[in-house]
Amino acid sequence: MTARRNFLLVAAMAVSTAVGATPAAQAAPEPTVWQQMLAQQPLVHAADVIQAEVLRGTDAGFAGISLEQDHVALWWKGAVPAKITDAVERAEAKAPVEIERARYSNAELRAAAAVIDARRGEKSPVHAIKIPADGSGLVLGTTSTAATRQLTTLVDVPVRTVVEEPLAPVSRQNDSPPWKGGATIVLGGTAACTSGFSVRTGDNARYLLTAGHCGNPGARVTDPTGEFIGNIGAKHSDHDILLIPTGNVVNQQYLGNGDSNTTTPVQGWGDVYTNEILCQSGVTSARETGGPVCNIKVLFFYADREDLVEGEQMNGQPAARPGDSGGPVYGPSSAGGVIAKGTVTRTAGARIGFQDFRTASRDFGVYIPL
């Protein structure tokens, strides 16, 4: 039996176990979004093995990684180094992997994106520069194709333009110590946002991670009743993340409706991949929908100074709402609970922009202990 057939059998068994036995005369029910996310976990784990090797520097030809229906696709330009092929072999113990030919590497496309980014100006109709995982070229999100045409001639890679609404910032009612993710926080006495994740640094200092546009360093942060959490510390404006120093935190996040006390453990953090399905648990969305917003599919990684990840809610529902800013973006943990993936930054209808956790780890040296 091939590796792919093995993977499909295991995934099918996982979904079947989750939904229970079905009489032969009846069609099997469609798996829930959460079951689909769990079925993706072998693909995510396989992608993690390859990503770890890429991050060690063996990445000259690396274009991207995407999660396909029954395998992981590794897009590569040119000859694949031995260390990468070794990583692929190790990854295939978790899920099938196919190496696909890419026209351009991620490094080449980021260099081209930097040229466009430097020339587009503050009032440019181009509001996003995106890199597809397959290394085929750049995608520019714009409000005017005609006004964008000159920018597309600045680089020697294919540039596709998409006319779309820009993602805009999206600015549990009474959390208590130890502070958790997914709760309402008030910054500077005015801005109501959502706490993201409880994080630590190497010296065991403890913080809440949330969106940078919610406040500025030194501002006082409380819960909605005025209970003091901490004063804003380090901030990375371009990446839209900040830390709130506060010693009394716990690796838990809220999951239920706006007034729910239901929490779940956060079992560490993980990288994000194209086509991965995720959820976000901002306060406003939880209040309006009765729970988290799920079935958010990762589409693009941005190649501008914000370096965001773009996803889309696949049922056409609003991906995020005002007040969700900074809230947790997450996937399931195979061991129960969730895995931190990022924090909410922007939204436009069903589309969402969020900052991935790896960027926060790189900027601030934070992690989530298991």
C-alpha cells in the first residue's frame, strides 16, 4: 500500500471515528470543520519537518509549502539539496509529500516585492503584495488595475493584479487573573481589543500578546471592569504586535460565546501553511456568532513591511469584526486543546489578515510552554 493510500485511510478512519458508525444504507455525513482541521494535522506535522530544515538555511531554491487534499506540496526552484530530500523522507513518515517545480524562489519574489513596495508610495492603489506558495510570481491587491499597471513593469517576474477591498484594522467581557487569551482588554482607557496568547521569554518573563494598533508603549491595560492587567511594553508597529507585561497569566484561551467561561489549553505554537484551515476567537465575533469563526483557509503570505498572512472564511461569513483585534488565531492540537498560530490584525468581509506566531517569536523571543 502506498504512503498516500495509507494517509487517506488513516484520515478517513479519523473522521469516521469522530462522527461514529453510519448504516450502510445511509450516506456518511459531511465532516465538521473541526474534523477537517484534525484530518489536516498529519499534513501540518509533515510540513513542520520540512519547514524546520528550510529555516536552518537550506533554502536557496525554496518557494513555498502548501497543504493539498491528500499530500504536502513542497515548491522548489532548481536542484533540491540533499538535506531537503532527507527532510522530505522523514516527513513522509507522517504524510505524503510531493516536490513540485517552482518558477521562482521565495527569495527572488521577496526581492521583487521590495522593489514594488519601495515605489508604490503612501497613496498607491496597491494595498497588499502577496507571494503564492507555488512561486509563480507576485499578486498585488489593488483598488485600480489601471493605476497599478506601471508598478507591474518594475520587476522581471510575473505580476497579477486583483481588485479587492483593502483589509482594515479590527479594533469575553470580564476575565480575571490568571489572564487568558480571547478576552476583552481595554488599552489606554479607550481601545477595546482581544487578548491573544499568554507567552513567555527565555528569562521566564510573562506577557499577553495582542495587536500593535490597539495601543502604545506605557499605556495602561485593564479588563472591561477596570481591573489592572499591566502597561504596554514592547511593540512592533509594522508587524502589528505588542506585549503586555503581566506576571499572572495561564496557557488557556476562551472558546465559547461572548459571555462564556469555557476555556481550552493552548498546547504550544506552530507555523502556518497555505491551504491550512484555522479558527479565530475574537471577542466581538464570539458575541455575535455564539462562538469562534472557523473554516478560515490560508491563502497568501504578504511580502511588504507588515508581513501578514491572509486567509478567507470559506462560507463567505465575516472573518473578523471590530474588537477582534489581537485575538487568537489557532488550529487544533492532536493532543486536545489548540495550537497558537497568530493574532488578528485586519479584515475585509470574508478575508482576514493576521500576524503569524513565528513573527512574534522572532521579534520578541516569545514562546508558549507546553
